[in-house]
Amino acid sequence: MPSGQSHTTWFPGLKTTLKDKWKFNLKVEEHFDFIKILNSQLSKIRKELKCVVQIALMLQFDFTITYG
């Protein structure tokens, strides 16, 4: 895994989708649609692998940090 990305896990299906379907010149709306596709794939993977996304709420500082 590249330096600085130890917190990031790339699943092969997501990498394939990025490689095959993402283009730098997509319109803004197309980028949002593409993100929806990736989020859907990631949700499916997490469900199949029974992954739990951990979320830490920092109410005192009014922000959320998401892990997982």
C-alpha cells in the first residue's frame, strides 16, 4: 500500500470501476453519479463482508471523524 494511505482499503471491484469508467473530463453531474455507483458498490462489499464502519462523534468540537 502506498505511503500515507495505510488507512485506506481499496477493493478490487472499486479499482476496476475506477479504471474502466472514470474519465477526467466528466461533467459535474456525471461525477456525482459516478460517486453514487462507487458508494453503492462499497455498501454491497461491506454488507457481504459484514464490515462495521466505526464513527467517532466529536460533539464538543462540532465535527465528525469517520473511520473504516
